[in-house]
Amino acid sequence: MIIRNWTLLLFIISLISISSALIAEYFFNLQPCELCLKQRHPYYLILVSLVFIIIIKNLNKFVFYLLIQLASVYGLFYSIWHVGVENKILKGPAGCSTLLTNSENTSDLKAQILSKQVINCDEVIWSFFGISAASINTLVLLVIFILNAIYLFRYYGIKKEKNV
């Protein structure tokens, strides 16, 4: 049943994911870090792809489902990286930490401070039962990746020839 209604389910999952991130940012003033923002990109691409799939009936849907698969891989990359940064296992991008280098003068120090991201990627700003938003996003994208792979294989995979 999940695979049969995959397009609708994927639309709902993606809409809830991006909506919750935007609500957290604009209504609860939880500012995202650089990696948080990159983790939103797949959901935008998935939603646009699904709109095309739903609206245009005579469309090669395989290309769009493949695009969704690639978007989930992109999102998994950034969400796993973000979880690693939060757990101090991996290093974040250059503008994603508060570490300042030693400076000889105040103008260099001022430039460093002004160029730094306000929100650090290694700080968990929101969690649910101790699970960070980046970890939840990783799980959601992993489910999307696996179920979309099953959908692609089931409906567009190699068909076995029937022996007559």
C-alpha cells in the first residue's frame, strides 16, 4: 500500500519536513546553521518534482523519481555530515564554527567575527527526546531513499521475460 501511494506519501513527508523547518525558523525563531539550510534543498527539489508528476499526466515519471533519489542522496550527505559535526566527529564547513584564529590586530579580529555564522553547526538548537533535528532528518531521508528505491525497482526495474 505504501508503494502504491508513494507519490502522495512522499509529497506529505516532504511537505511536513520543509514546513516544520520553516515554522521552527520563522515562528519559533530557531535560526538554522549553514548545514541546516543545505538539508532543505532536497525537499524543495522533491516537492517540485512531485508537482510535475502529479500535474502532467503524459510525463516520463522515471526521470523525476530518479531525480528524487539523487536529491535524497544529496540530503543524506549533508544530514550525516551535520550529525557528525554535532557529535564532534567531523569538522563543519569553514563558516560553521566560532573558532577564531589568533590575530595580531583588531581589524583582522573584527573581520573574523563579522564573517562567522551566528549559528554554529556543532550546537544542537532543537531536539526531540534527545534526538537532534539533523538526526531526525537523516532518518527521514533514509526512509525516502529506501522506499523510493523500492518504488523505482518495482515499477521501472528490469522485467523478467516470461518463458512460453
